[in-house]
Amino acid sequence: MSIQSDRWIREQALNNRMIEPFVESQKRQGVISYGLSSYGYDARVATEFKIFTNVDNALVDPKNFSDTSLVHREADVCIIPPNSFVLGRTVEYFRIPRDVLVVCLGKSTYARCGIIVNVTPLEPEWEGHVTLEFSNTTPLPAKIYANEGVCQFLFFRSDHACEVSYRDRMGKYMGQTGVTLPKL
């Protein structure tokens, strides 16, 4: 299994619609960078956010998740309260090939501000908008900028396609659009 280069990512994006919309080169002027990099793709966060709140004294339970613990916002900027958590989603829609595993990592610009993006895999033959999880580890409010880079996706291609893909086992997050909440 090896990491894939910009050439392979571009070819897959343009010929097989692996990433849509696809930005063929790094965009950096006045924004947190996004687009194709040497060995990855820097994705953007959309304007849709779900911010955790304790207003209704809700319990966060992954087996019985209630959205009463969330405030929904559509905005160009999201303010994450101190020591809090926000869900967002990528602008880009991904279609992962059967012989590829993708890993999402946070960008250092945000990490240096105490904003952590959860490390998450995109499994073979998964597709959808990626729901992103942001933690503000600081005692101060923190900003996330919509339509700018927030994470990088690394593409690892195997020598052999998997026997059972995410699509084959009908994974519960297949084809998700928008910010998708936990499912059992």
C-alpha cells in the first residue's frame, strides 16, 4: 500500500469524479489553503454547522443520539465556544475507489490555534460529503472559516482490492449529504 501523488489524485478526480468540485492547484491567496497538494487534497468546510450546546441539558449518547444537544447554523464563519465541539461537512463530495483507503487529517494552521479536526478514514467505495468534527481545545472562542481549507485527505492505494467494501456491506453513512449525525 502506498500513498498516491498529485498526478494520481488529479486523474481520479477528473476521469472518475473522485472529488467534486475539484480544485486542481492550491488556492492560498488570503485564505487558508485548499485544493490539490503534492500527496493529498486539502478540503474545505461548507457553511453548514452543528454546534454542541448544553441549553437543554441533553445527554450525548452515540446509540440514541438526539439533536437537541445541537444548534444549527448556516454561516461563512463558525464560532466554536471554549472547550466545545462542532460538526461541519466538506464542500467536496468524495467517491473512493475500491482499492483505496483515505485518511483525513487536520491542517496545522488550525491545530496551532487549538482547533483539532478528528482523524477519520474514508473506506473503499464509500461516497458522500465528509462530516467533519472540530474540537476547540482552548479556553477561548475560536473561528472556523467556511469555504476555506480545514483538513487534508491522504490517499493510500492497495496492491489488491478489498474483498468487501463499504458499499458491499451497505455502510450506514453511504451517500451522506449535509452534516450527518451519529447512527446506530
